[in-house]
Amino acid sequence: MVILIPALPLSGALLMLAVGRRLPRPLVSGICSTLVGAAFLLCLTVSPQRVELAPWLPLPGANWAFLIDQLSLSMMRVVTGISFLIHVYSGAYMAREPGFHRYFGGLNLFVGCMLVLVMADNLALTFAGWEGVGVASYLLIGYYFDRPSAAAAAYKAFLVNRLADVAYLLAMFALLAAGHSLGYPEFLQQPESAAVAWLLFLAACGKSAQFPLYIWLPDAMEGPTPVSALIHAATMVTAGIYLIARCQPLFGPAGLTLAAAAGAITALLGGLLASVETDIKRALAYSTVSQLGFMVVALGAGAYAAAMQHLYTHAFFKALLFLAAGSVIHGLHGEQDLRFMGGLRSVMPWTFALMTVGVLAMAGFPGFSGFFSKERIIGEAFHRSPALGAVCLAVSFLTAFYGWRIWRLTFLGERRAASAGHESGVWMLGPMAVLAVGSIVAGWGPVALDLDALGALAATATGILMAHRGVEFPPVLTRLHVTDACAQRVLARGLGLGLGRLLVSTDQWVVDGLVRLLAAVTRLAGRGAGFWDRWVVDGLVRLTGLAVRLASYPVRVLQNGSLQSYAAIFLAGAAFLLYWALVQ
């Protein structure tokens, strides 16, 4: 049964490749959505187990085997559940787009490869899924391949992730060189390995868009909006977080400190960039960069459960926000610029209500799912370091600000859109409604209501405090969500007066420049290696061949295949031997 979970969506991808072009569009979307939905139902019934199917590579532990534990099981349910809703939504959103079967085949490929990644029993099989989601992202980001910007975005995502994949391969080589197995149950029992941990973390930085390798993620918005939801909520960017959590026994204090520092920089920078971005999808993309940094901070603080809880809640509200943004773009016939929206509350009341839920969950408003996971991470960060906790507080404030900004510019104020706009249909609103429910209730499972805090909080009008078992939060955290609105206008003016331009310029020129410099150095190193291989290594081989050819020349002259020549040489030799014998 376990093998059916990734096999179902992968078979859908193969079916679309083979005969999808000949099938009617409703059947294409129906088949692909049903296969992912069936995989989700199987994920609900499967229990923790280890399944070994067959040998694969002649390497220790590199078998076709699946490890189903609580970590992989939660990831499997998130991947299939969120992806199913995105598939249903896509059937309506993409109804008039060309290449319909190609789109759904890519979605199924994405889901199937992600399932292989999270279910794998070893690093080698994880890498197979890891590369599969990279290929699927390339195909879907570049879905509108006739647009130069989309083609460039797909190439950029592919290239940046290949840089990180080198680190993944080096980590596997280091394990094999040390005589370890690639199977998780085996090599995770070994002592901490700083080199392997750092290499795996670098690989995760590429997939999960950490500084400075986050630059591909905003450009990935060139793909269809449901693809953005899939990448940001259920696949691709969560792969790096999963890898770090899975391999956490390898990380020592130095590795955790590195992760916390990189996550803090990413979270802060992503939040600032989201606060000044004018494209609704790119603003949400920078938001994802920030939230991923938040998760990495939790991993660096040793709070693996908190990081995975935020991954879980983030999947719901970020998928909801992207699908709501897609509903707005769909209703405005392709308009994505926040400066040309506004006043859509009355035109799209259902989208307005659902996006409001998503923004409240992302901002961490008390009672919504994001509140539980974010407050837990902030508490753990304060336990690790006051400075790290302060950064997390700042990021939490920024999250509330840019979420409010996107919501306000889209739905409130005067109408600035050229199109009159219209509300989306039930096939788009239905999945959004399910995600809205998840954005509210997803955080309630692992938390308990602190009734002792209820009276004090009522006095300060901060609402009901939900406290996690065993984690104490600074009192300022619950006041943050109430007081941030008072400072939002001040921050908005500050960002708009020049800081915004500085941030955008930094992102476009400094960070992109660093990555381009890295690419140039890599290209130069590749050319140097090519020169060495072509003229030194190959030159030595050619020189050896030339020496042998010259040394064999006298013999080759004699061995010409002519019987007359052989007879003449034989007679000459015999005559010489006879003469020599007579003289002696």
C-alpha cells in the first residue's frame, strides 16, 4: 500500500505525457486530482513502518526503501492534502490556458517526486525525489515558455538549485568515504559530523530559499499562480526544512548556530522586502522567504517540533493567500500590481473574507493557526538567545505589517483597477474555504488553553492567550498583535521614503550580484578544470600515444603486410646469417 502513495501521482504524470493531449480538459483535471486525492486518503490510513522494496544502487543503504515515521507521515499528509486542493482549484483557474494536460502532468510529477523525497529511507532515494521536484519546478515555472521572463525565471531556479545540489552530493560522498551507510537509521546513529551537516545545510539553503540563495523564489512567480501555491505551501521550499529536521542528529552547536544566523538574516530581509514589493505574488513570495527563515531559526534553536509545526500551519495559510491572490488576479484579468487594485471588497466579498483569514493566520493573530507556531518559535528563540528572540519579534511585527499592507491595498480604499473585476466560482472558492478552516484550526491540536492567564489578558485587551505546554513566552508577545497596528502607518511611511528603494536595490544588485559572482567564479573554475583536462591530462595521454607511435615506427615499416617484403627480409636475414657463419 505504501508504494501506491507516490505511484498514484507519478502514474498520472506518465498518463498525461502519453495521452493527455487527446483527453478532454475536464477528464484531465479529474484524473489528476483524483489520483492525488486517493494518495491523501492512503496517507490517512498508513501507519509508521519501514518498507524495503528492492536493491537500487551498489552503495551501502541505497535501496528502494521507505521510512514512514511521524515526521515523514505529517509531511506526506501536508503534501497530498494541500496539493489536492490546489489541483481542484487549478481545474477552474487554468481552464482556458494552453497546454492544459502539460500543466496537470507537471503538478502530478511535482507531488509524486515530493512524496518520494519525504518517504525515502536513505539519502540517495531522497536525492532522486530532490532532483525530481527540481525538474518539475523548472517545467512549471517556465510553463509560459514563450515569455522571456518566464524562461529566464525557470533557468534561474534550476541553476541556483544545482549549486546547492553539489553540496548534497558532496555530503553523500563524505559519508561513503567515512564508511557510513546512506540509510537514515544507520548514519544518523553516528557521531556528529560538522562537514556533512554543513553541506546538507547548504543544500537545504538552495531548496528552502535561504540567504543568499533565495533569489530564485520571487522570480518563480512567473509561473501560474496555483504553481506558486504548490511550491510555497506543499512542495519544493519545504524540502530543505524537512532535510534539516530529518538529519538533525548530525548538527552540533556550530551547525545550529550557523543555521540560526542564516535563518535570522533570511527572515528579516524577506520581511523587509515583502513590505515594499508592489507585485502581489512577489510580495507573498518574499513573505515565504521570511517564514522559511523563521523555520530555520527554530531549527537552529534546536526546536525541531516548533519548526515542523510552523511548516504545517504555514502550508495552510500560505496556500490560502496565494489562491486568494490568484482569485484577485483572475477577477482582474491578469492584473498583479497592488498599486492598481483597491476597493475590491464589495466586488469580491468571498475572496475578501477568505484572504482576511489567511492574513490573520500569517500575522499570528491569537486563535489562528499561525499564532501557536510563531509564538512557540519566538519563545524557543528567547530561550536560545535574547538577540535571536529580538530578531524573531521584529520579524513577527513585519509579518503583521506586510500582511495588512497587501490586504489593505487589495481590498480597501479607492478603486484603481482598470477592470471592473468579478468574484471567482465555486471550484476556486471551495478549496480556499477548506484552507481557511485549516488556517484557523491547524494550530489547536498540540496546544493547551492557559486559563490562568485569561483574567490578566482580559484586563489588557489582548484576548485569549494560547500557551504551549512547557514553553513560557515573554508577556510582550501577546501585546504585539494588538499594538502593531498603531505603528504600521509610521513604518509604511518610513519604508516608502527611501528605505524601500534601498531594499529593492540591495536585493537586485547586491544579493543577485553576489550570486552572479559565485556563478562567474564557478564558471571560471570550470573553464580552468576544462583547460587542465584538455591540455594537461589529455595532453599527457596524447604525448604517451605519440611516443609509442614513434617507437613503433621501425617495426610498423617492416610489418607492412606484403609477402614479397617478408620474403626479401627473410632472404636478406638468411644471407647475413650465412655470411656471419662462414666468416666465423
